[in-house]
Amino acid sequence: MAKSLDAELAALAADERKLVERRQALQTKQREAAIGAVEKTGLFKLPLTRLKPLMKAVKALGLDEVEKRLTASA
């Protein structure tokens, strides 16, 4: 009986590791998709001297506020 319980625990641990790996892979894919979306907007073409202050403003205002302001003006 103990061996089957140990085997069950080992199988659960293996499943948990696989799930963690899948989550990490999904996060990587989401990050790559987000970077691709930003790249398509042309933000990566900005010189660093213009991009840094823009990102500083986004950080100061917060993403929700920036989104609200941009959608209101669009």
C-alpha cells in the first residue's frame, strides 16, 4: 500500500512540475506577444531620449490612467 501511495505522490509531483513548466512557457509566449504588439505600434523606433520620458510618465500615471486618457482622446 505504501508503495502505491509513494507512486501516487511521485506522479503528483511530476504533474506539478509539468504544470509549472507550462505556466512558464505561457508567460514567455504572452511576453513575446506583448513585445510584438508594442513593436508594431512603432514605439521601438523612438529614440531612447524620447522613449525614456514617455515610459517615466506611464509609470508615474499608471497603466489604467494612461489607457483611460488615451482612449478618451482617440
